[in-house]
Amino acid sequence: MKIRARYFGYVFGIVLISMLLIWAGSVTWRDLRQLRESLSPSEWGATHRSDHIEASVNELNDIAMRFELDGDPRKRAAFDVKCQDLRQWIHANQTMLSESTELGLMDQNAGAFERYASLTAKLMDERVSGSVARDPTRILEQIQENAAPLFVACSKLDIAEGLVHQQSLEASHHALGWLQELLAVQMGLLLFFLGTAAVAVYRGLIGPLRVELVESRALAARNEKLASLGTLAAGVAHEIRNPLTAINVRLHSLKKNLIPNSSEQEDVLVIGHEIQRLERIVQEFLLFARPGEPKLLTISADSLLAKMQSLFGSQFEKASIRLNLESVPDIWVRVDPHQIEQVLINLIQNAAESMEHGGTITLRARSGKSRLNGSIRPIVMLEVGDTGTGIPPDVQNKIFEPFFTTKEEGTGLGLAVSARIIGKHGGTLECRSEVNRGTTFTIVLPPAKAEETDEI
């Protein structure tokens, strides 16, 4: 459930960040386009309309004055053409304006230009008729007087254009600041997105692979050590067993010649007990180093635990230990019954030894899902729980190590052998414990199908 919630959380976060990035990108694109349009040559040139009108009028004045001096009809025609061009340009710019102040000033310029063009054309027509003697200086003054109202209108338009230009610069500066902040947010979101993606990829892919690699290396190193230990164990066991057998035979012969209840007979009994202990240690050592291959049968977990209850039930009653069974009949496992029984016996005996003044041992079988052999899969769990003294945390990390024991006469191979047997079955042996509250050992195994039953 937690993994699924975390997965949906990652997906939601990625979708949210992607939407924020798309929104920020669209806003940035829109503002950049508006800023580009505001700074385009056509828009920039539009803020200098008054300069264009003033320059055109000065050119018209120059044409009119030269016509006054030489009377060339081509200059008269050029004046009309120039006036028509400027008239069309003013009309085109009037249609482009939307701001009321600029539009009103442009209309004033249009009206002033029409008056200027009419009065100056009239002066030029009088020059053609030649009815009155003309003073060029006076004509120049009249032309300048005709243009004066238009120049005043151009000055007003220039001031208005300056204000518009200033407002445009301020808006562009504001837009650039906003774009800078937006880009910073985008970069932050992008870095967060990349970091989140990297964490997700690491946790989802690289992390598990790294854990599996470490576990595989540790398992390979452990198997290599165990293989060497197995070779050593076979030799050591052979060398120890032969002398023990000879000693045991001679000891049996000595018993016949000893006086009952004598000190010599007591010594022989002690020696016999220690020989049996040595034989058990050798047997456990061999079993740990070279466990036999399991002969798998499909049986119900309930039958395994029920057999343990019948085996220990009456024995534990004398020690004030209650043995409870909690299981589900339709849970099936494919195991070697004798090897699994050996493991259960070892775990139950350990549980009983942890309760000196009595208590409860619970045998439980249940199914579920958990990580086994590198993947999440269905599992069967056989549990042996007790209400004993528990295992200290510093000891829990060592209980499956060979030859580690807290018992005076223990070999330290019981749990190590059990873990090896469960490993041969494709499972794991796990432990959880709390001091003064008890311990639970869990045998985790792959499930089997009921129709493949080999119930014995």
C-alpha cells in the first residue's frame, strides 16, 4: 500500500510540475512575442511620425522655393506628387493609431497639412500666371508662414510620441523583469523535476539493483566460504569420528568391569556424555557445511504445525508452557517435511528455553505477499512465537552466524543450520524480537498449489 501511494505521489508530482512548466513556457512565449512586436522596426519607426511629416514639409518648402526662382513646371508637378505621397502616408498612419491622444494630434497634423498644401499651391499658381511682380524673400516668408501651424502640430505630436515611447520602454523593462523571474521559476521547476526524476529512477531501478548486487556478492562470498568449509568439515569429521568410535567401544567394555555406584563408574558416565556431545557437534557441523538436498513434497502447512503440537504438547504442560496452534488448513507448501520439522523442532526448543517460568508458544501459518528472492510475490509464513525474555538488539544481528551462541553448552549451529535448510527451499528465516516481550521466528516459503498435494 505504501509503495503504491508513493508511486501515485511521484506520478502526481511529475504531472503537476509538467503542467507548471507548460504554463510557464506558454506565458514566456506570449510575452516574448509581444515584446518582440513592441521592439520591431515598424513599431519603433511609428514613434517618429512627427519627424517624417516635418522632414517632408521642409522638402516641399524647398521644392516650392526653387519653383519660385526658376518657374520650372517639373518642380510644380513634383510638389503635387510629394503632397499626394505625404497625404497617403498620413492617412495610413491614422488608421494604425488606437490611442486617442495620438489620433487627435494626427488629425490636427492632417488638417494643418491640407491648409499648408492649399496655400502653397496657390502661391505657386500665382507664379505661373505672372500677373504681379514677386519678391522671393517675401514668398519664402509666406511659405514658412503657411508651414508654421503644421510645424506646431508636429511638435505636439512629437511630445506625445515621446511619452508613448517612454511608456513603451517602461513596459518593456517590466516585461523583461517578469520574464527573468519566470525563467528563474522555470529553471527551479526544471531542476526540481530532474531531481525528483533522478530520485524516482534511483529508488525504482538503481537502488533495488544495487541492493540485489550487494546481496548477490555477499551470497556468492558466503557460498564460497561454505564450500571450503564443507571440504574441511568432511575431513575433520572423518578424523574425529574414528577416534570417538574407538573410545566409545573401549568405554563400553570398561563399564562391565566397574563396581556399580563407584567413583570410576561416575567418571565413565561423564566421559560417555561428553563423547555423545562431541558426536552431536560433528553431526551439526556436517549438516551446516553440507546440508542434504531437500526431497520436496506438497503438504499443508497445518499438518506440519499440528505434528509439532502433538510432539511437544504433553511435554510442555509439565513446564507450564502452553502450545497454541493458529493455522489455515488450505495453505500449502512444497518442502522436505523431515528437514522443515527439524527446523521447527529447533525453533520450538529455543522458544521453550527462553521461558524459564512458563509462558505461551504460538505456532501460526498464514499467507501474504512480500519480497522473496528479489521480487514481490505470494508467500507462506510459518511462525514460532513465544512470550519469553526476548533477544537484545546487539545479539539479533549475530544469531544466524555459525558458532555464535549465548548458551553454555550450545554449539552455535542450530539457527545457522536452520537458515541453511530454509535457504535450500528457496525461502528465508527471519526474526523479530523485543526484550522482555518475546520473540517470533518466521519461516518464509514460496506457496504451492493444493492440487499438487503429496500429503503424508
